[in-house]
Amino acid sequence: MMPVPESHNQFCELFWEFGSRCNFNCPYCISASNIYNTKEALPISQIVKSLNSTGKKWHIHISGGEPFLHPDFVELCTALTRYHKISVSTNLSTNNVVIFTEQIPQQQVGLVKASLHISERMKFVDGLKRFVDFVNLFQNRTFKIQVEYTLYPPLVHRVFRDLIYLNTQGVHTIRLKPFFGVYNNKKYPESYSNDLRNLLRRYAETPKGLDPFAHRESFGKICHAGINTFYMDASGNLRRCANSKVSYGNLFNNYFKADTSPRPCPFPTCTSIQGVHSCGAQRSTLSKILHEVFQEYPSILESKLKIRNLTKNLTRYGTRLKARQLPNFFMYGKN
């Protein structure tokens, strides 16, 4: 197994999609399964040993589904935080979050993202109050926690009331997330009113300088994903990011490879929070970009039409060819 190369950061970043099981059924979310993937039942000792054997410290960003539904999740976090750091995305709907605050050292937890799903909370008596009580528990025990509220169109009529309630109940950090999709034949986030767009900007989750309503353009930009940040699914399969299909091995099978230098992004946009950690502003050379695209889209080589279009456009644009022009004719075979 290859060790993770030295990084300019103390921790390497691992974005672990822990599983698809979730006890909520939010219409804007793709995770609503009650079935664990096979390898989610791996012994905790094997998971921790696999991470430790890389010889690096990891900041492990755990998401789901709902991670706290796993019966041994707190035990896993206890074992991971002896050497590594974790962040967790959760809906704070299970009682074992209390045990988490009691057993996990807060200095080993980067951030708890507490997703507030109003429609699901309203199905239970005092559902919203219970959520706020758990948030305050984390705050009182000095964990860094932020509430995340997706502005789904049916919630527009109550979002101001909900924000006031959260503030009056002592919730310190609230992030509004725009809904990306179609509702009642209207496309969002384009259909938000100006007042709501300003509200979303005020409570934006994205770092300053980035538009919360747009996916980040990433095509051809130099990216450190694959060096010091990785995506991992529930079975331990590693990729440079969630968009990528190229394997970097399987951590649980003790096979892992890593890049030794940054590579250009072959995707038109970056939709993952991982991109905030790894994607730069500088674009790579055309030859390196093409190399990455061939790796991610090998079927292009099987299409004479796409190769012909590529050749024609390379000749037409020559040295004036811009990296951002490539997705149209290269990925989709357009002139």
C-alpha cells in the first residue's frame, strides 16, 4: 500500500459517505433508504486500522444518510478521534447524540452540521423543540455546530419565522441553503424573489466571494483532490472526488494510491463542498486537461464522431482554444 504523500496541511481530508440509510423522507434529498450497505458492518477495529496504516492524520467528514442510525456509530467516532479528527453531518434525531457529546473530545471534532428538515420535524410533537435542545446541548459543551436549513419552496412562507425562533432559542450559527431543482414547474434557485436571494446570501454556507446560487466552475482548474483530499463510499472505495469514476483503491482492503502532484479538473462544475478544500483558481495546460478527460470519459475514444469533432475544433481554435470551451464539444460531442 502506498502511503499518503506529505501535504502542506496537517490533516488529509476524507469525505466519507457513510451510508444511505435515513429515517427522514425529505423530498429534496436522495437518501431515504433503510438498508445499510454490506460493508457498513465492518469491525470498527478494521476501519481504524486501515486509516492508521496510511501513516497520516485524517480529518474525516462523515455524511449519509443519517450516520447516527448506525448502532455503533458513537463507538466508531470514539476510536477514530484517538488519532484523527472528524466532522459529522446529521439531522440530530436520535438519542445517541447525547452520548456523542459525553464521550467524544470536542477538540477532535471540526464541525457538526445539523440539518433542520422542518417538514419532517413537524410530524412529531415538539419535533422542532427537540432539535433545538440537541443543538444547545452541543453548544453548551463547546462543540462547533451549525444549523443548515434548505429553503425548499413550500417553506418560503415560514422561513423568517423559523429564523427568528432559532435565534431566540440561542442557536448561534445558521446557514441557509438554496434548493436546486424544479418545483411547481419553476426552476430554482432562479425563481427565488430578490428578498429571498438576499436572505440566502446573508446566511450563505459558501465562503465569502463565492455565489451561493451557482455551482463552481471547475473545468481545467488545478485541483489537489487525489493528493490530500479524497472521497470514500460506504464500502471503502476511494476516488479523488464524488464526481470522479476513477478508482484510487479501497481503504478497507488496504489498497490505496495517491497522486504526487495536482491535476486539472475534468468536470464542468464542482458541486461538492470538497472543492472548497481542494480546487484552485489557476487553469492547467490543454494537454493535461485532455489527459484527464480521456481518463474520466474513456468511451469518447470509441466514438468516431466525437473524435472528429474534437479534431475539427482543435484545428479551428488552435492556440486560441480556451479551456472553458472544451466541455461543449469534447464531453458532449458538439461543434
